[in-house]
Amino acid sequence: MGLFNNNEKRIIKELCKKSEDISKDITNEIDELLVELKNEYDENSKVVNEFHDFVNELKTKLAPEDANKLIEFSTRMTKVKRCAKKGVEAMRELARDQRKATRETIREYQEYLYV
């Protein structure tokens, strides 16, 4: 005799399907956001380097006080770039973790169904 009767099995199958659909939707959304974020990052990541070059070019033409302000601003821009890169990496990890959680959940449902 099986662990579950037919009604319980049907309910578990429905929950499995619903859970799988929701998880796949979330995974797809995360993947789309990751692609969008990565494209934006790649597109704009060169701006900081260009800005550094511009700062180096300008600092000789500015008063020392203004040059220091520009260098400080340039340093803060580098920190913003680092934050953006960490954001892309975090989104990539989130996508990986979501796919892993989806696989584990589906496997657990299947274990219950076929016990």
C-alpha cells in the first residue's frame, strides 16, 4: 500500500506543478533582470576610466584646491563602479541560488510522490 491515497497524490502533484511554475517564473524574471543589469554595467563601466583620464588631463590646468576636489570626486566614482559590479555579482548569485532552490524543491516533491 502506498504512503498517499490518490487524492493526496493529486494534491501533491498540483502543488508541485504550481511550485514549479512559480519558481520558473521567478527564475526567468531574475535572469532577465541580470541580463539587463549586466548590459547596463558593461555599457557604462568604461565611463569611469574615461573620467579618470579626463581628470588627469584637467588636474594640471586647475588650481590645486580644485584639482584635489576633482580627484576626490573621481575616487568616489570608482566606489560607485565597485558597488555596481557587486550588484551584478549579487544578482548572478541570486539567479544561481534560485535555480538551485527550484531544482531541490522539484526533487523533494518527486521524492514524496514516488515513495
